[in-house]
Amino acid sequence: MGDNDEPADPDEKPAQVTNWWQAEANAAHWMKQWGYSDSRVTGGGADQGVDVRSTAALAQVKHQVESVECADLQRIFAARSQGGQQLMVFTDAGYVPAAVVYADMAAMLLFRYDLDGDLYAANPAAARFLAIRK
């Protein structure tokens, strides 16, 4: 597991999510738990809105103070290839109401995570997704 200066291990759930590396590792960890076994963190740099990638799903991870806006969701939607991967967004800050509406229309799963890395559904599609994985 990483500290504030090094990436966290995506195969291990971070004890606490205190930086963007740990947030991305936490998302990859959950995606693997849900059966997206090839989930991997893309790393820093120009990721076109994709922070965690698997064959069947793409995720954007936000570790910030501001609520996620529609523009953030539009970036990951545009990054999806012809393959029709499931789109997921993880944040600790929440979502503006318009972003939730956009995600519902785009069949996107929205999650909030807490300091311990635990996840909560932030839209109805994510709630249904979590309900069948318990």
C-alpha cells in the first residue's frame, strides 16, 4: 500500500484514501472484486478521462473538493470505444444534480467513496449494480 508519495497497490484496498493514487487503486480494487479482473490503473498523465481500465469497464476517479460536473462525465463517455464498456465514476466529493441526470441517461454508474475506501451508490443504476453484487 502506498503513502502520499507513491502509488497504492491496486490489488489491495487502501487502508485510507488520502490522495489520487490511493483513490485510483481503491477503484481498481472494487472493480476487480466485481469481476473486472483485468482492471488496471492507467497512471497519471493524459488519460482522456479514464483512470482505471478493463476490457469490459472504464472508470474515472476524482479525488477533489468540488462536486463532479457534467463535463467530467462527458469526458469518460467520449473515451468509451465501440466496445460499449460499462462506465463508472468514483468520487469523494459528490455530484452536481445535473451530472446525476446525465449519468442516468448515459447508463453510467456513479459512486462515492469515503476515507476508508468504502463505496456508496450515488445514482439508481449504481444502487442496482451494488444490490446484485452483495
